[in-house]
Amino acid sequence: MSTNTLPKAVEVEKHNDGQIWVISLNRPSKRNAINGDVQVGLFDAFRAFEIDEKAKVAILYGKGGHFCAGADLEAVSSDGSALLPTPMVKLDDFEAKTAEIKPYLHSMGFIGLSRLLTTKPTIAAISGYCVAGGLELALCDINPFSFFFFFFFLKKKRCDIRIADETAKFGVFCRRFGVPLIDGGTTRLPKLIGLSQAMDMIITGKEVSATEALRLGLVTRLSDNQSLLKDSLKLGAMICQLPFKCLQLDRMNTYMSFGNELLPSIQNESNRAIQSDVFQSMSENAKKFTQGVGKHGSFQPFQNATEKKQGFSKL
């Protein structure tokens, strides 16, 4: 493990020979509330993660027992423009420009990374308060767009998988103070848990427990609070072992298709797959199955065609 400190409010630890980055909010006395240092630190950390060819999985974590309590209202009260985002990026042709602008397409959102282009999976490891802007931080994803337009705005994502421990508390707590959701909460929450449940949370500002969040689909896994980061690292290590280019392709196609019409979504999926390097090596990759990889409900990363199957664990 190696450690690199960006702005003091955000820390980066690299695990698994640099393949896994734990990007931590480090303002425990403020329950990791977002100020300018956190905003810039998160943006810079995830941009560096995207650029690093070795890095595969990021884990977003809050030190001190809380994920993030939202915007630092003390900072906002003294300077309302402190967390203003930079302008969003407009593309004329996504397919033509992806290669040349990756990973430089970006704009900084209120919470730092809500509009940053990334091609790699991220896990949110959530304990304690995950509320208001902190909830938006955990929700960050790619907004669906229409294939019928030749230009669109890309608001990119952060957390593909959310793991919570039993201390986690979710909610639109900014409702109490007259502070609106300003970085994707009203767009992303309904898409994740449905309009009815989202409206209940958004209108009332109620607190949602970890078990209720699991039922709603707000999180996908629960962990013991003593092993949250350990479980997240274990999941990250498993993801790193998977054929990564194929994983990236399917992940991006899923986001691009979500919320769009069936036919253009299927066409996009097929076209992007056929044009990818993954498709060109598909036959060779399929041979791994004949050599025992992944059979009988098991998975073990393919190491060598002559190796025998060894022990593995299911997640």
C-alpha cells in the first residue's frame, strides 16, 4: 500500500499494487462536509485515477465514521459562491471525440466529481451520515441521453456499487435548512429507487436506515461496520481480476442504454462491441471456458492454460 495526500481534506491510498485506489474524505470533525478543499481534492483525485493506466477500481470512503454530511454550510453561509461548479462540457460527436478527449473531458460540479468523465468502476463504502450533498456524492452516475440527438451534455459518474454498514444513515437533510439539491440528487435518486420512494425522501427529508436503503435499492450490499473497508477492498480485488476491457465496455454500454429506447440501445451495444478490441479477441477468450475457467458456478481468473483449477470463493 502506498499513500499520497492531495489537498489535506482528501487522501489517496493505493492498494493491490496500485490497481485499487481508496479515495477518502478526511474532515472527520465536520463529518466530512464538502468545502472547497474537498471539492477540488475529489476532482483531482478521480481525474488522476482515470489517467493512471494501472488503476482499475476506486473506493470512495469517509474517514472518522461518516461518509459525508453534505455541503459545509458554514462555508456556504460565508461565501455562497464557494462551491459553484465550472461550466458543463458539450460534445458534438461522442463516438468521434471519446478517444481524443479521454480522460480530459470534465467539469467540476458542486461536489467536485459529479461531472467528471470516467471509464472505471467505483465503489462507495458508506458509514454514518450519507446525507444531502453526501447522498448526491454516493449517487453520482451517468445521466442517460438520447441517441436521436447529435449533441448532448455528459454528466458523468462516480459510484457504481454502494456498500453500507449498519451505522449508515441516508436522507435529504438539507430540506431542513432550505438548501436545495444542486448536483444531481433530483435526477439520480428517482432513477435509482423509483419516483414514489424518491419523492418521499426529497419532500420529507426523512432519515433512511441502512437496512431500508438495501430494501429500496439505494445500496446493494450491507457490511459490518468493523469490516466495511475490508469488504470493499475484497470486492475491488475481485473486480480487478476480471477481464477488464470487457467489463469497461459492458459498464459503459449499460449506462448509455439506461432510460433510452430499446432499438437504439441494442444498436449502440452491438456497434460498440463489434468495433472494440474485446470483440476481436472474443474467440480466444472463449477458449478459457473449455480450459475450466468459470465452470460450475465458480470463478477463478485465467492464469495459464495448463494450470489446474484451484480454490476460490464466491461473493
